[in-house]
Amino acid sequence: MADTPSTTPTSSEADLIAVRREKMAKIRAMGMNPFGGRFECNTNPADLKANFEEGKQVSLIGRIMSIRDMGKSQFFSLADVRGTIQGFLSRKDVSEETWALWKLLDRGDWIGISGEAFTTKRGEPSVHVRELKVLSKSLRPLPDKWHGLSDQEMCYRRRHLDLMSNEESADRLVKRSLIVAEVRRFLQDRGFLEVETPMLQSVAGGASASPFETYHNALKMPLTLRIAPELYLKRLLVGGFTKVFELNRNFRNEGISRRHNPEFTVLEVYEAGGDFESMADMVEDLICTLAEKFCGGLCIEHKDEEGNVDHVVDLTRPWKRSSYEELVKGAAGDDWFALTPEQRRARAENELQVELSDDMSDTDVTQHVYEKLVESKMMNPCFVTHVAKDLVPLAKLNPDNPEVVDVFELVMNGQEICPGYSELNDPDEQRERLEHQAGEEPQKVDYDFIETLESGMPSAGGIGIGIDRLVMMLTGAMSIRDVILFPQLKNKA
């Protein structure tokens, strides 16, 4: 059954809706449109409060969030997602028509107001309203003024109500938008060009993940939603884009959890002449810039469900850099890599209490130990370098140890935020490694990409940042659903 909004209100809600519909009819009877029209603004609640000027003539729109009725004087709060301002309406200062209209308005209605900015005796920045226009009569009552939505799942399913009633949620999601804008500005100021590459692809390349599959009727061919834009961005390196990035969605037909959503936002950046170390420097600079601008400093508190500080992410530079092997040995024993595959599996299951599945390869066993015993416990940033080559088939081999690749995985807040590579640009080696990864499924190899590499791709550094997880870290959110406006949810029965 499809997940559709409930249209059957409770009896008390039905009574409230009936009253609001009566008011709507009265507004129409006055010759006014209860669903408004054009209204010219010169500010908004947040900007007016931030740049307040006594006596300034202002026009703005917002939703009525509260009303304090004092007879011939009315105080009300007017809000949008970024802020709130107080309005003041006096019967003697407005027309009879405007006063009559005001008496037909409720919490939740959208209005436009014009008047002078002034400060009340209590020091509250306010607007002395001279003109008022209804922009939308809200037919359903708002969530409870003090408690908002108490059901967390309902916050995700009815995000519009969550944004109206939960200031913390609204602030977090506005901050996400500002963070994304700042990421773009950071890269553009450094000469990077933003591009868009295909969402529909014939081969799901650039990562190892299960794609969403579809079919194009006109072309009569199967396609997948992309799991990563990497191979197309590297085609652009071949074509002469020496500094390029894309900030857009990826799609993976895999599990949903506190840290996973099937569609998610990723930033991928490539710079000709760079390597994994130069990209690590840039990522460190970027994230510290974001933290100082949006978090007020480099130490970010993360709280538990009771609102108590659970841990602090300290971004003070320079960030730690440690090899994958060194970190695994610290958690699993100095002799870990000297053991046989059978011994490693036995130690992981029996001594380290790490659950493994039967189909895990020896490389997967080590990776699973790393994820459970190292990555999940790492709160402060660390560039984990030089992982096994089988895990990253698109990165250059380390010249001193061909069993590992020149990469980093930036880990903080107990999860990977960003991988970075010295990008593999040898077409023959790339073919060999992609075919090895595909095994008995050669159709998963993008041979067109390999042919493109034969035209010459400059050596380059590349990164991919999970924007959702980055915003989680910067805002202290506990779930990826808290930083996505409309997360994927299971249909209600």
C-alpha cells in the first residue's frame, strides 16, 4: 500500500478545520483571495533581526506561529525556516478592512506585512504593521506549540510539520544548505570547475555496490542509476579539465541504517598533478573552514538521546595520519598479518568477538576487523593510509609496497567521511585490476573507460566526500535521516 498522507482528522481536528474553512469563506466574502498573490519583500525575519534598523520601512512574509491577543493591540510571531520576528498590530493604525482580516487569521497562516521596524519597551525587535495581506489560509492546525512532533518517524514523514515546530531540526537543515553552498565556493575560489555527469549509466562503475536497475524503452537497453560519477569525471581529466568537481546524488540498492540512505549526496573532486597527500591537505583545509564558519570553532559536541554530551570531535590541526596496517595491528595484534588466513578468521571470531560471514575473503576479514575495532571508535579525524590494493582498484600502487595503494580514508565521528586517491592512470594496469574485481562478470567492466585512458589521463589526486555524513559530523546529528530533507522510508501498511 502506498504511503499517503492521512486525510481523516480526529473529531477535534475536524472541528478546528471546519472553523478555519468558515474563516476562509468570510475572507472570500470580503473580496480577498485567501491564497494570496504577489507580495513585494525587502527583507525576511532573520535578516531583519540580524541587520535591525529602528524606523526602517520593511516588507516581509512569514507564517504566523503565535498570537498574543490584547484586545485592540495584537502581538504575533512571524517566521520562516531561517528565523522569527515579532509583529505588532494596533487597531487605530490600520484600516477597518485590515483589522477585520486579522480577526480571521490563525496560527499557521502565511501573511505579508509592511510597516516600520521598532524596538519594544522590553527590547524586542519588532514590526509595527501598517498593511497586511493573507498569502495562504492554513486549513489544518499546526503541531502543538510547545512540544512539536513527538514521533521521530513522523518528523521524517511529515518534514513540513517538523520544520514548522522543531527549531533545532530547521536550523540543522538550513545549515546543510549553507554548508553545500560554502563547499562550492571553496572549490570555485581555487579554480575548480563544476560539472554534471550522467545519472543513468550502462555500466555501474566507480565503486563496488549494488545498483538500482531500470530500462530505457526508446533505446531498448537496460540502464542503472549511478553508484558513483568517478569514471566520467576521469574522462573529463583526459579531455583537459585539470580541476573538476561534481556535487550530486549517488544511488545504491543496499541497506538502510543510521548512516546509510539509498540515495545520498557526494562531492567528488579531481586535480591533475595532485596525489593522495595533496588531496588530504585540501580536505583538512575544507572541513576546518566549514567548522569555523558554521560551528563556531574546531571542537564539535555530539549529544546522546537524553541531550548529554556523548563525545567531542576535535578538528584541531594537524590531523593524524596512520597506515591501515599499523591501526589493524594495534587492534588485532602485532602478528596479525603474519598469520595464515585461517588463523586470522579464528582470532577475529574467537578472540576479538567480530562476527564474520562464510563468504568473506581474507581481505574482507581484515577489513571487517578494521571497521568494527578501529573505524567505529575513532572520533577525532585520522587519515588512514595505504589500504590493501584489492579494496581500491582505481588507485595507484604504492611504489615501496605493491600490495597496498596510495590512498587515504578520512575517518572521524566513528565513520569514513572521505576517501582520497593517487588516481590510477595506467590503462593496462587499470584493465587488469577491474577485470580481477569483476571476476566472472566481465559485463561489469567499463571497457569504454579503459579505452579513454589510452588517450592519456594526467596523474591526479581525487577525493569523494559523503556530504550527508559530513553534515552529521558538523551538526552533531545522530542519524543520516536528520540531515536529509526527505529520507527514504518504508511504506506504511
